[in-house]
Amino acid sequence: MHVITPEELAKIIPNASNRVELFWQPLTAAMDEFEIDNPARQAAFLAQVAHESGGFRYVRELASGAAYEGRADLGNTESGDGVRYRGRGLIQITGRANYRDCSAALGVDFIASPELLESPEMACRSAAWFWKTHGLNELADKGDFKLITKRINGGYNGYQDRLAYYERAQRVLG
């Protein structure tokens, strides 16, 4: 596995500035844990987390989460679930059902303490867990960046920004 250096990460996500040091170690550990272990996977993953987090600025969705209230498809069946389980982490884990699944996979109770997903370690691990469990390593191996975007975003919101990060990551990682 190519271990990404802080310098490479700063080149890939130039708007991250001082946040590179905060996220570099937990990010590389999470990538190793979830087999994001070759340049194709790493470039696609870093591009997506860079966009989703605004260059590591956001580990909690800016919107209140009220729009997710009552969304049974997200497992939001109790009053307040939409706000309580709004997007968190570098790839915005959203909804009670996803928090439950992420809790089981990572061995941390995000249902009781959703804010734990905002720590650098859990923000990175949850993103890498989501990536692997949604078959994104295999899509990255095939170079299907557009389908990766759809699986993460549900559409193509911010696609050009994601693509710019992806192309930069490919250049930096070779």
C-alpha cells in the first residue's frame, strides 16, 4: 500500500491547509483498515471526502437535518431522528439506520452519542467503512468515478468539484 504523506495530502486538498495535520494520521489508518490501498482507490476516496467535507472543514452537515425527519428509508422513525442523525463524518453518514450499521461495524455507539462521528478518527473510519461496504473499492479499481459519486451523493451534486479533486489526486499519486 502506498502510504500517503501529509505533503501529498496537502497537494491533493490544497484548501485543507492546517487541517491536513489533524486528519492525515486517522485518514491513512482508516484507508489501511478498509483496504483503500492502491492509487486508484486512494485518489477516488480522497476526492470524495475532500468534496463532502469541504476540505476537512465540515464533519457535520450544515443543514439542521429537519429535512430527514420521518424518513423511514433512513430509519428515522422516532421524533427528532432527522436532526439527531443528520450527516456526520467525512462522508456524511445520515439517518438512524446508517448510524446503527456504522455503530455495529466500528464498535462505537453512535446512536447514543452521534457527535462521536465528528472526531477526526471516527469521521475518517466511518467514511472508509461506508466506502468499503458500498463496493466503492471495486468501482475505483474500474475507474467508475461517476457511479462512485452517485452511490455517495445519490446524484451528481458537486460533480465538477469532485472531479477536480480526483484528477489532482491521480496526478499526485501517479
